[in-house]
Amino acid sequence: MPDSLIPKLDAPIVLVHGLCGYDRIVAFGRTLKDYFPGIREKLEASGNRVLVPRLSCTRGVEAQAGELKRFILRRVPTGPVHLIGHSLGGLDSRFMISKLDMADRVRSLTTVGTPHRGSPVADWGVRRFGRLVAPFFQALGISYQAFVDLTSAVCRRFNETVPDVPGVRYFSVAGVCEIQWVGSEWRFPHGIVSRAEGPNDGVVSVASATWGEHTDVWSGDHLNLVNWPNRHARKCGLWDSLAPDYGRIVRRIAESSRWDDR
């Protein structure tokens, strides 16, 4: 979508990263890696104010939701925001809206590749390695609660106790990565999710990522959804940036806001 066709929203957009995420990695004043490569710039080009917090890597949803709230209150002291949360960031956002008195500050939440119903990969990992890994994390003083919070059982309880809030618009994006584009790093987890829940992005199934009043399904693996290139597709000359797709997210948000104002 050309920049000229991306609406300028009347409220800032907050991009919320997922598990083990970050905003930007910078060295000597130069950005080495952006968690949302090209997306921030694409949305800013049409006049939108875009913010990206840096939350803890592996703390649980409740803790990270608190960090997200503090970030928003610091950077946007008054007025509403729109949230776009990738993976665990979508759960962090849902918890913040519903449980941390932020419903009146959030107009919309679009989750991208978020395991609303958990991930079979988290189930598999916690079941097989939980007892081995937990003491290691504890010895280092590092939380591993985020991994537990992504399991199916915990997400089931989460959905029972963290309801969507009336007045906030909820949308979602799910990913499907065809087997020929699945990289070696995703092949094993992709198989686990395929056998358990069907089409998926290598970690999260379409069924688990579907949430809210509308769900888009994009082609790509879990990180392709935030515009990390698919190296197999790029080698074949078939990779296209997904940053323009975020323009369509913003257009849907703008259209829903106009409908709400009628």
C-alpha cells in the first residue's frame, strides 16, 4: 500500500514485541536490528506517531503488561492509543486493557501471530524441559514465566479471566507458512503445530491466532509476520515486504474509528 493511502490516525500507534523481543538494537549510534523492520517507518511516513516499548524478555504476561502500562503512561500521558501486538505482546496488551485499568486509554488492539489459545510448541517444551530448564533460570535469577504463559492450559484460564472490554476494537492477524518456505529453524515446531492444530506460522496455528471481530491470514512464518524476510523466498526472488500490510491494518483501524464516531 502506498504511503499516501495509509491513514493518519488521531492517536499514537504502539507496536508491542513478543517473547525475547526488543525495540531496536543500536551500536555506535547505528541501528543493527529492528524488531519491526520497515514497519515503523512505513506508518510514520503517513504522519502517524509510532512508539515501540522494550519489555522484559521472559517475564510473565502480568509483569510485562505492567511494564507496557508504565511505558504508555510515560510516553502518552493523556489520550488514547492503538496497540499492535506481536505474539506474546498481544497477550500482554489484552491483560493490560482488561486488568490494569487501561480500557479507557486503548481504542483498538490488533494482535499478530498471538497464541490466544496457547501453542503446542510451548506445551511440548514445558512438558519435556520444564524441570531441567527451571533450575537453570532460577540460578541466574531469570524469569521463565513467559514460556509457561504460552501453554494451552494457561491460555485457557487466561481467556476465562481476561475478557475483552466493550468499547475496545479487537482485530487479529494469523500466519500460514507453506512447507516449501519453512526454514530449518521452524521445521520441527511447524510439524508439532501442524499435527495438533493444522495450518500455522511455525509456532502458532491459525485457530489459536484468530481473535476479535476480524482476522486476516497472511503468508509467512512467525517472524515474517513482523517483516523479517523469509530467506528461502528471498533466494527465489519471491519475498515482498509485509510493511505495506500494516498499512491495511491502520486503514481498518481508521474505518472502525469512523464507524464508532457515528
